[in-house]
Amino acid sequence: MKTLLILNDAPYGSERSYNGLRLATSLMKREGQEVRVFLMGDAVGCAMRGQKTPDGYYNAERMVRALTQRGGMVGCCGTCSDARALTDETRVDGAHRSSMEELTDWTLWADRVVAF
């Protein structure tokens, strides 16, 4: 099964993106699952390198990195990244600059689309 998750909210302040990343991680643990996550709007901040969070608090950067290390794909909206000064140098390894065209392709690829 192929799942696309689209995240829109900032990594901190609400737990919507956190919960989307949790679902993506859980899906990746299941056999036969392919997962892609598209970050847009403030959610591109989930893929920002160098996040420092208090002990015991989730860290979106580590969650994104874990997804890509397990074979998931993470795309960051290019326009949204530009508006927030997120560059290849400040983006987590494994996440890539993406586009509305790629989101369109991923939507057509997916068996299901979940938006947070």
C-alpha cells in the first residue's frame, strides 16, 4: 500500500505535524508499506537541521531523519522553503526540495492521501 501524508503545520506549537510524522513512522514499520511525506507551509520547519528541544520532548528533525533512513521519502515545498529561508544546507539530510509538480505526481502515485 502506498501512502502520501501532507503536513501543513509548524513542527512545534500544535501537534498536527508531530502526529503526521508518528503515523508515517508507524506505517513504515509495516510490511509492504511505502510512505512519502510532503511538507508545505510551516511544516517545512520539520526538516530544518539543528533543532534543539528539551529532554523528553519530541524532535521533528530526528523524526524526519528516521523516516528517510527507513526508506520513506520526504519532500519540502520549494516555495514554502524559500519563504522560510530553508535551503539545502539547512535542510535535514534525506529530505529534499520539492515542488507542486512532485506533489501532484505523488498524489497520483498514492493509494491513499492523508492530510494533517
